[in-house]
Amino acid sequence: MTTRLDPSGSGSARSARTANAGRPALEALLPEARAALPDVVALRRRLHENPELGLLLPDTQKAVLDALAPLDLELHTGGSTSAIVATLRGARPGGTLLLRADMDALPMPEHTGLPFASRYEDRMHACGHDAHVAMLVGAAGLLARRRDELAGTVKLLFQPGEEGHGGARILVEDEGLLAVTPAVDAAFAIHVDSTLPPGRIALRPGPMLASADVLSIDLHGRGGHASMPHHAVDPIPVACEIVLALQSFVTRRIDAFDPVVITITRLSGGTTTNVIPAAANLLGTIRSTSERARTAAHEGIRRVAAGIGAAHEVDVKVHILPGYPVTVNDAPFIDFTRGVAAELLGERAVVDLPKPIMGAEDFSYVLQQVPGAIVFLGARPPGEHAEPLHSSSMTIDEEALATGVALHAAMALRWLAAHETAG
Ligand SMILES: [Zn+2]
Ligand SMILES: [Zn+2]
């Protein structure tokens, strides 16, 4: 064992080798990912042209199964959705890492003018899930080639229904996806970002994305003639008062360093100019980045709305439909990810996000059960202006997908190497 400085340099070379024992080399991954890019881009474009919505995505599922077919993986489809789990078992025993790509598109028109734009007027892959699928299929190729070096199992999850359908919740809570033998020990996902420089990885420990709950408030008064409001109980000014009071509530009663966003997005009631309606309704969204703030917001909304209703004798009913929980990245897993990404891509490619994003992700349901992380991959297209995700003009730099392919593979190689078990 040579641990002292050796003037010939051979000792330090030897100790470097020792330090790297069990740490698979990552250098080959980016060139291999770039070589795979034509296939990755072709699959991404095929999906982009044929976007599907919700939990049942038969064409997408078929495209993924076709692309995975030559790789000799164990393929499981089904349950109540179009999910696919592709299992790659290594040669030796070890832990199980889940890599996840969501597959669904959004119900909106596309205005990119791309030659492979959506063939539907009302559907678009505007959140980059087409790219997620293609990157994970690409990574499957890189990993399958290294099967003999792997200790443990990689499960590749192709998940439908992220955009508001709770696909991950169904798979995790209703269908027990993570408990299927071999049970998942940790999970990793990549989300593209069309405004971040290409190839950049953005991450943070702790809250990464917000919870998103739907708020609906029903107001019932008594209708009447618009000229004689004292004979009626008018719900309209009460609804307006609640909208404003909720904003005061947020700024006065919620910790500014544990923020909440309450946005009322629709105010409805009434039919014409001379009739006071009997009822009105408010719709909106509640975002937070901690369960504590989320609970405080729910309680406060109920209290403020009920209090204002009582003051004006309008019956107020608050309905809060819980949506995706806060997406929380495991801190040690983020340290691990930061190290792998920096080694693969260089230190400068990895940036720590100073604060969470107020969007929401159903990967949160996976991260409630097992440690892991979701990170952003920059895929900003060339040029001055970049459209954000969910814009009908959103485009990405497809070259950046090679980075995602290599990062998925690097994470699996290194995580499995760190969790090899004797056997
Ligand atoms: Zn989205
Ligand atoms: Zn998304």
C-alpha cells in the first residue's frame, strides 16, 4: 500500500487507482450519448409530433416499447395507466435506483412552426416530456451495454399523467410501484428547462418545487333587483372583499421566508346589469414550499372567507382540493448528484438554485417515499429570446439532450457502485 509521496509519481497513480476502485469511469458517457443523439432526437420528434394527454398514452407507450425492444430489458406495462417499467438487472446484487421520465403533453395549441410540430390543434409537448422520454431511452442503451459491470438494479419508469392527472400518485400510492421486488431504494428525475443555458444542471437540496392546491369558494346570498340591494344579500362585493383579504392574509400572516402564493384566477357570478345574483364563485390556486405553510394557508383561507361571509350574512363554503405536495430533494442525494454532475460535465455546469420554483411536480409523490432528487437540465435554444415551459412557442436545444442521457447513465453507474452488497 503506497500512501506516501513517491517521487516517481507511480505511487500517486496507484493510490488514484485505489481511490477509483468501485467508481466506474464516466468519461465515455458523454461521447456515447452524443453518438446516440440522432436516435434520441428522432424519438423526441416522433413523440413531439404525436402528443397524448393524461393517463392513457397508447401511441407514446408503443413508441417507447419499440425503442426499448432491442435492449433486452424486463418490460412491465399497465395497471390502470400507460406506464412502463423497464428493469435492468446487473450482474451482481445491490440496491435499486429508479430513473423517471414523464410522458404526457398539455391540452394547448402549438405555435412553434417546427417541421415536427404537433399534428393536433389542441395538444402540445410544451413541458418537454417528449425530451424526458427520449433521454431515458437513450440512457437505457448506455446502461444496457454495461450490464455486466452493474451491481444492483436500475428501473426506468416511463410515467403518464404528470400534467394534473397525478400519474405518479396512482403508481406509487394505489399500485405500490416502489414496493415491487426489488423495491426501489432511491429515485432520480431530470426536467428540461427551455430558459436555462444548454447543458447546465440546476439543483438544490430541500424544497425544489411547490405544492399546488385548487381553491374554490362558493358564496350564497339572496338575489334581487340591482336598484334595491338592501332587499337582497349581494354575494359580489363579498367575493371581491375575500379576493383582497386573502392577499392581506398572505402578507400579514405567512412567514415571508416560507412563502405562499394564493392567486384567484376566476371570479364568476351574475347574468346581467340589473339583477343581483344569488350566488358567486371564486377559483384559484394555492402554492407553498413547505407543509407547514401549506397547512397555515388552508386554515387561513377558511377563516378569512368564513369571517367575511359572516360579516355580510353571505353563506361561504371553501373547498380546497389537495394537489401535488411539495417536491423535496433529499440533501445527501443532492450532494451525490452534484458530485456526479460536476465530474461528468465540469464544475461550472452545475448551479445551485437559490430558491424553489413555484411550479409543481408529481415526482413529489415518489420523493415522499424514497430519497432522491429532480434536477433541471438547461435546454435553451440559440438566440436572444427563450420561451418558458408551457408556452405555445416553447422550443428546446436538442443538443442538450445528450447531457441528460449521460447524466441519467452516470447517476445509475455511480449510485449502484456505491450501493453494492456482498453476495
Ligand atoms: Zn408541465
Ligand atoms: Zn413537466
